[in-house]
Amino acid sequence: MIKVAFILLFILVIDESLTGCKGDSQSGPSTAGQVTVTGQVTRIEDNVPADGGVTIEVAQENGGTETLYFGSLFTIPRPTEERTQLYEKIRQVETGDRIRAKGTRRAEGGIALEDIAVLP
């Protein structure tokens, strides 16, 4: 029982840390607190099937790099339909794709992903 409580607490802490914080970005702020990144995907690590998250490395067109984060879908309460749809968009992205992503800057670094699109 203690292990279950610890796991649930861990999931809640991770989920809260992935919601990000508001801030400015070299990537180009769009609306208050939002960051937009445009560039080429150099690495994708999808651990969602194993109760993890997704990490996407992007080489930006301005020469910098950004790391995008998407947390686990195994949450309590269950993820929203919007979050599930975002994961389906993420699954369509491949290394080498040119993308535009939106999210919020995280205090611990990187961007909490809120939307992503593959560009032509």
C-alpha cells in the first residue's frame, strides 16, 4: 500500500513539473508565456508506452537547440482528450522532420509541449 501511495505521489510530482512555467524565449514568444520553436527534429525519445514521457530535441533555424517535453499519459485523473490527441500528433513526428512546436518554458529547462505540427 505504501508503494502504491509513493508511486501516485511520484506521478503527481512529475506531472506538475511538466506543466512548465511562463517565461520568455529566444525561440520566439507568441502569446503571454508561450514559446514557439521552429526547426528540425534531431532526436526523439518516446517512453510513453513504458509509463514515461517524450523528449524531442530540435535544431532551431536561428542556430540554437531546444528540448521539448511531453509527460506520461498514465495519470490520475486520466489525460484529457486534447492531451491524447497531442500525443497522436507527436507519434507522427520523425527525426529529420521540420516542425513548429508551441509550449511554455519550464523552470528546470526545456519547453513543456502544448502543440506540434510537421511543416512542409
